[in-house]
Amino acid sequence: MTAKLFLAQRVTAAILAFVVVAHLSMIIAAEHAGLTAGAILARTHHNLVLFAFYALFVVAAAIHAPIGLRNVIAEWTGWRGRSLDLAMGAFAVALATLGLRAAFAVYSA
């Protein structure tokens, strides 16, 4: 793993540690308050802070997961080189695209 990938993995891990705890806290609070899916969507509708929060979550996950998966695949299968890097790049783009679409759908619902 290159130094840049190592650093990206660690920085995104730190970001994910924060956003996962915050996300789970929000889920627990919503459940405790007895909110329905409709009530939750009403609260997230055009809430720019929550959109930015989930966009950060998605971008961090889209960077973090492919780096880790790249290392696992290389170690377990021996697949290395440019083709693996391109496959993981495509995976990162897919994660980011799908995640940001979902975040925007909740924001604009």
C-alpha cells in the first residue's frame, strides 16, 4: 500500500468513527422518540446540515472501503496491479454515486 493510500485509509477511518457513532445515536434517538419513517423524512427534508453530514459519510466510506478491499483482495487472491486499482476505483465511484444519490433523495424527499 502506498503512503497516500495508507493516509487516506486512516483519515477516513477517523471520519467514519465519528459519523457512525453520530448516525447510530440519531437512529436510537428517533426510535426512542417513536418517530415513523414519514416523520423522519419530514425532518430531513431540505435539511442542509444532515445532507452535508451524510454526504461526508458517503464520501469517507467510498474512499475507505475500496482501499481496504483492495488490500484484502491482493492478499487473498494475489490479484495486483493496475487492473485491481481500476476495479477498486470503479467500486469507489459506484459507492459514491449511489450513496450521494440516496443522500440527495432523502434531502429532497
